[in-house]
Amino acid sequence: MNRDRYGEVIEPEPEATPAEKAMAIVNCGLCDDNGYRGVVVCDHVDRSDVARRGLEKCWKILNRKKTP
Ligand SMILES: [Zn+2]
């Protein structure tokens, strides 16, 4: 077990195993087999819902300005 200079146990960072990473890529559907979304490394988080809600907010503000 690793200890730092104060004698406290250093907890190893929980890191995804290659198998877990592969499963994340398979389950993702946003990226290709290598985990890339276009030229960007995919974090396997679908943000399209967040983006759409942000867009709706923009449209609401724009439409409000148009109406007298
Ligand atoms: Zn992905």
C-alpha cells in the first residue's frame, strides 16, 4: 500500500479499465469505435437535450421582443 510523506495511505484514483472504456464507447452511440466524435474525443455524454433547451430559451427571448 502506498503512503505519502505524512504516512497517510494514498488511495489510488479509480480509473476505468480498458473494458469499461470500450463498453462506454459501445453504449454511447455518439462516437465511432475509437471513441471519437468527429475530431473530438467523446466523453460519452449526450448534451443535445441541454443544447435544445438552451435554444428554446433563446427563441422565447427573441419572440418576446417581437411581440409588442
Ligand atoms: Zn461516446
